[in-house]
Amino acid sequence: MPNLPDRFDDVRHLEEVMTQPSEALQRELARVPGDIMILGVGGKMGPTLARMAKRADPSRRVIGVARFSQAGLREELQQHGIVCIEADLLSREQLQKLPDVPNIVFMAGRKFGSTGSEWLTWAMNAHVPALVAERFAASRIVAFSTACVYPFVATSGNGAGEDVPPTAPSGEYANSCVARERMFEHFSHELDTAGRLIRLSYAIDMRYGVLHDVAQKVRRREPIDLAMGHANVIWQGEANDWALRALAHCDTPTSPLNVSGPKISIRDVATRLGERLGVAPVLTGQEAPTAWLVDCAEAFRLFGPPQVSLDRMLDWTADWVQRGGDSLGKPTHYEARDGKY
């Protein structure tokens, strides 16, 4: 990993550090020449992933596709050398107009707001993947998925490995994510498309994520429900790095890959954040014996273990929250056990 600071001065500094490519990423991208197109670049992780890809190989064209409903995002990405194309991925016609590229990173999806408009969630998480998989059959496709496709597993173990069948425990969001994977799998089998399904569990950015959520509750002295008492987390810079490196590790047919860090305890994290913030956390309930947890041994074998430790992320998070740093205002709802978002 590049040199890491003790704290982040502001959002600009945060994103500068978060988008620094590793030497391993630069080496592995050399094995997958050609343009990279990021579908759904406007989400929480997309902009920093796009910038990292461009910094890893400035001579390569990196294309970001989104509706660009967020003011200023298109201009910001263009300033960093990203080619921006406005498109609605639900439109076959607009998909057809996108350029043919050898490397696709699929980041589109819908989670929050699913309850009450489930039909749109299924369209975005199942129909769009089918359209994309068919349109870009000749490309490598690294598609972001989620640990939510797994059943709950015992917190005493190492988490669900990729060999555990994706049988989501509850909620239309999680089940639509199983459908997303199945669409990519179907077209990969039918059309011999190489790919990887990135089952990501909780990337950490100072502006959102599990640690941000817990720190905000500690600071505000809000109750922290311990029922979902464990999770996996990974620094967003590393999650982006690994997802891009996965372009060099695609399978035919496509296969899943768990991406996150070691298991954490919410009780322990709240206590340690409280110590840093000088506030005793308000803890309620007891940890359930199960949770959404993933075993990332295969990712560690491919990419090495995470280089950003939990202690460092806790230090960064406490400092950021204590100083009133920016927040996206998008809670992860990590504590939800009923799958409703």
C-alpha cells in the first residue's frame, strides 16, 4: 500500500489517498490491455474506483457511465481524465450506443428505497445485468455483488465461503441480488463471457460505512443495537484495488469472489470508538449467534491480506467524526436482519 496518513485533512485529501493505485494493481492491469468502462460510476464507490483505474495507467481510456444526476460529478470526473457518458442502463437503445470495450466493471444496482418500490429494485438488480451481460458478451465483466446473497452463518466460524450456495435469508433486495448473479452466470455460460462476481462486504469510507455509522451513534449517544453483532469491513481503497485487479483473474464461466476484511465485533468497535471519542457507547440487546459474514481466504490468496488495519480505520473514523467531517447521510443499515431497506 502507498504511504498512509495519520488523518485526512478534508475530502480532497481523503480521495487523493483513496485513489492511489498499488504497484500490484499496475502490474496486473498490464495483463488486461484496453479500455475500462465502469457502468454505474455515479454510486458511492464508482468515482474513486474510476480515478484509481486512471491513475494506475494514465495512458488507458477509462469511461464512466451513469445518469449523472448528482450535480458536479461529471465535471469532477472529467477533470481527472475520465471520459463520461450519460446513459440509462435500463434502455437497450442506450446500451447499444455505448462503445465496445474489453474490460467492464459493473457497479449499477439498487438497495435503499427497495421497500415500497420492489419492482424497480428487481429491474435494476436483475433485468439490467441481463441486458449488460448480453450486450458485452465479448468483454471481461467484473460485477459487484454483495455478501447479502448468502444465508446467515454462525458468528463463531470464519464466514461463508464462495462454495456456500447463494440463498438469501430474507428481503427482496437480497433475493434480487441473487438474481443479478444468476443473470451474469447464465450469459457467461451461454456466451463464454469471462468474469468475476465481487461479493463485497462493507467498504469503509470516512463519509459512510459501518464504522462511520457506529461512530456517529456513539458521538450522539444513540443506542447501538447489538443483534447483528458482527460484520466484515475493508478499506474502500483496497476494495477498489482488488476489484480492478480481478479483471486479471476472470473465469469462464464467471465465478464469485468474496471481498472484505476479517470479522469485526460491533460491541468491540463501539467500545474502541467510544474510547477515542471520549464517550461511553450506549449498547442495547445481545449478539445473535448468526450474521452475514464472509470468508475471504481466496481473495487473500490472490491479492494478499488487507494492508489497512482495523485500528487505523478506527483512528481515522474517530478523528473524522469528531471534527465534523462530511457525511453522505447514507446509513448502511448493517443492523437490519429482516432484509428491508
